[in-house]
Amino acid sequence: MPQCIECEKNGAEYEVYEGITCGTPVHVFYDDSGKLHHHRKGSITNYVCSNNHEWHEQAATPCDVCGDEWLTGDNDEQDNCGGERGSGVTIRD
């Protein structure tokens, strides 16, 4: 289970609760030599701790042909969870 960075920094006790996991787009194409590529953006999982810190983590599955994880570049756009890509911690009031 992931750890809350903010609680760890402050030495606070906490529990982590896993939220929704969303899949992100797949780009499938044949290259010039006829090999089929599956470029996946992976998945994003949302978490919240018992001290109301929220964050998300992204996991990618590399393409079997070229190893591209499709995490940066021209295809870097919003995820299917409706938020901007990346991760961070937000403190709720």
C-alpha cells in the first residue's frame, strides 16, 4: 500500500484508502516493418489518507515491441479520470 508523503514527513499516524483506478488511452499502430505496437498510457489510482491528504499514482505498461511507456511528449494530455496528468498532494479543509 502506498504511503502518504505528508504524514510521513510530519511523523503523523494515518491509514491510506484506495479510491478509483482509471484506465487511460491506448494508441495501437503498425510500424514501417509491420510490427504491431500498443502504446498504453497505463492507469491512474487515486488515494486519500485518514488525515485528508489526497494524491494519485500513475502506472504504465511499456510497449512489447519498442518499450515506449507513452508518458511524455505530444500525447501528454488529460487522463480519463478528468484531471491533469501528474501527481501531487492536496490538503482538504
